[in-house]
Amino acid sequence: MLRCEGSLQGKQIVPASVVADIRRGSDRDKFAKAGYSLLGGYSYRDMWWVTHNEHQAFEARGIHGQRLYIAPVAEMVVARFASHPIAASAANDPITMPALMALGRMLAG
């Protein structure tokens, strides 16, 4: 639904303006000052991590590797249920993030 601007089967569930506001993200320069070295170019808005990447992806990130990755341009949603032994996403981001980008590129073809 969020990948489709808040619409599900032709019915608007969440206002498209709300989804657009999330996808817009926030100030990347301010975000960079937070020190998330693996999240270059990201911003954070309304509980969503916004990538600003080529797939216009945004994601919900949880502990132990949990993630909901929504990439509208690639028409892709990945729900990752995980129980990584390390709580911080930095422990699995070096593998997960390139994999998500590669999958998105394949789908966007």
C-alpha cells in the first residue's frame, strides 16, 4: 500500500500526501551529523529512514535485523524478519543494503 502511494486495489487507504511527505525525507546534512556512517545520503522522517537512492526507497528499521524496505521505483517491498545476535543494524547493513540495491536494480531492469 505504501509503495503505491497509499492506495490498495484502487482505494485510497492512506492519503497520498502523507506518503509523499514520508518519501520526501528530511535534511540529509543534519542526518549526516548523527554519525550513521553506513547510511550516507539518508534522512529520517516520521519514524521512517529515507534512502534518497535510485529506487526512492524508504524503510522501517528494527533491532536484530528486522526491516521493512519499500522501493517504489523498483516496485519492490521486502519484509525482513530476523533475529541477528547483534541488535544494531550496523552489524548486518554491510550485507543487507547492497543485496537490497542489487535486487531493486534487477527488478527495475
